[in-house]
Amino acid sequence: MENLKYLFKSLFSNKTIVEGRHKPWYFAIIFFILGVVLTWIPVLTSGYTANNSTFFTSNASQEADRGLNYMMSEQYFQEGVTIVENVNDKNKLALNLTGVDAFSRDDTWDNEYNGANDNGKPLTKATFTDNENSFLHSNVAATNSSYTYYFDAVAVDTSDSINQNNSSTSASTETENTSKRSVVLEIYFLPDVYITGNDNQMKNYFSNFISGIILGVNTSGNATRYSHSYIIFTPDSVSIAVAPLKSSIGGSFTHAQSGYINDGLKYLKAETGKTLYSYLNNVENKTRLEMFADFFHNTAKQSQINSVWINVAILSGVVVGLELLSALVIFFLHRRKTSAYKDVNFWTAMKEAMTLGFTPCILGMALGFMGFVYNITLVISGILLRTVWINNKISPVTTDNNSNKPLYQARS
């Protein structure tokens, strides 16, 4: 009964922890293990149950779903994106966008974005050369690589309707008034760039492609283009980001997610030699967008799980690190001259730290369902605050004897 009382009171009473510093070691170990595991619960729950495609299918899609529907209605996607076999029993996409139907034209990014005349060919074919002169490389070093990319800008005008008479919403038979255009999705194909392998140069190129082409970072390091929702296909990956419709130059994206093509193709039970579109069309009780959402959810599942365990490792490291720091502080507090409890070694201080860390872990778990930031913030602030407050119990404030006398005696 006494132990149960100690376990309960230690959740909120630092004095109980100090006075119970010589309790058996297993009490502290139980607090530590349970505390760490509790912080995992919201991370694991949200990570393993999350729908990785909700951000572009919900009401908060910022019209990205509309752009994806348009993309899937285009001939270049229906016929040009095919499934081929890769090494190690993995499949990939072949992006054949310069075939017999000639889906692309040699042009500039600006012409496509601004809706210039495309002569009936919806895709711009261009090259991005990633070198020191491309833009200011402040985050990822230049790769000195050059690859071809294909680009389509899906846009609506002020009437909020897509001109279905054109092969691409980014073009018309007459030059559009660009001030009335609103780009809802930028579509990119990088047929020669692979980002899931061990080639860090291609991964860096992909990152610099987003900076140099999508955001238009200049030689001063400033973005020059408005942030719009985008989708990027490579043979082995697909990446989607959603930006507010009323975006700003270099503005932030509300959500971004990437996935592995092979995982999505496994879900579709796709066979080589067929088009990706054939697995998204004419599916009973599901629209093309719903099938594409399922496909993307499965492409992103593994990367989502990887992120979950990275967050678990971060939380565990934070708890362990802070409790070690707390133990060190508590040990020195006990060794001070003003301490009322000097019979303490570092292991005793460690037991106190592991015990006081349990309550912040509970609070972190409770608010962690609102987001990872809440989880880690509560853990950090809770452990640090309890460590500071425990000083009042280790070195209680003493008062002069005269101040404790009755008033009539203190004045005599």
C-alpha cells in the first residue's frame, strides 16, 4: 500500500520523489520504460493509420485534385507512362513522352506557365542544368548534372473553368491574359532521374530541381516564382506537394509527400508492358482519382513508416538525454551545502530523474495526438521544469529562528 501511494504521489509531488530516493531501483526503471513507450503511442497510431493521400483528396486539396483529374484525362499520361521491369524484381515507370504522338515541344518553362501557344503539344520539353551558376546553392551543393524534364501547367481562368477545347489547360489558340490565369497544378516528368537508389548525386539533383525550377531560386538565393501545387514523376518515385491557391513568391507548402513507385505498383498488382492509366481506369465503384489516391497512399506507405520510426527514435533520444541531464543537475543539487539530503550518489539522482520524467511523458502522449510538436514540446518543457522545481525540495528555504517566534516574542 505504501508503494502504491508513492507511485501515485510521485506523479505530481517532487517532495515524494526526493523522500523516496532510496526506493528499489525497479520503480525508476518501470517509470522510465513506460514513459518512453507512452510517447510513442500517438506517433505510431497516426503514422500507421494515416491516409497518405488525404491531403490532395479532401476539401483542403487547394484544387490539386482537379489538376490530377485533368492530368489523367490527358493522352500523354494515358499512353506515355508505362510499367517496365527494373532490377531486383522491382518495377518502375517508363516515361515515354516523345513517342509517335509527340506529346512535347521544345520550349521554355515560362511559355508553358504563362499559357503561350503550344501548337497542340501540351508538354514543354526542357533541360535543367544544375551547376553553381544556376542559382545560389545554400542547402544542397550543385551536382553539375543536366537532365531533360517535361512540364505541364494546369490552370483555370477567372471563370473557374478549364477550357476543354485545348489539349493543355496551359495553352490556347490565342494568347491568354496571364493575369486571369490561376495555376492549380504543375506536372513534371523526370525520365532519367532516380531518387530511391544509393546515388546521392541524383537525390541532390532532384532537390535542386525543386529549388531551381519550381521555386525559381536565383543567384542571390531568393525565390522568384509563386508556389503552386505540383506532382513530379521519376521512374522510381512520385512526389506531390500542395500549396495555397493564393500563394506568395517562395511561399510554403501546406503538405508534401513522396513515395516509391514499386510499392504502389505492387498494390495495383501491375504487370510490365501495360500503362499505369490502365490500372486507374474503369475500376468498379471507384473513380480514377480514388484509384490514384490508393496508388499514391501505397507508394508513400514505406516512407511514412520510416518517418514514424525516425520520430520514435527522436522522442526516445530526447527523453534519455533530458533525464541524464536532469540526473546530473539533481546530483549537484544534492551535493550543495544547503541540501537537506546529502546521502545521494549519481545512481540515486538517476532514479529521481527517471521518476520525475514520467509525468511529462504522459502529458506528451496526451497532447501528442494533436501533433508531434506538441508531444516533444511537453516532454522537454515538463522534464526541465520539474528539474528546476525539485531544487525547492532538495534545499528547502530556511528562515531565521526569530521570524518563527510569535509576534510578541520577536519584538521583546
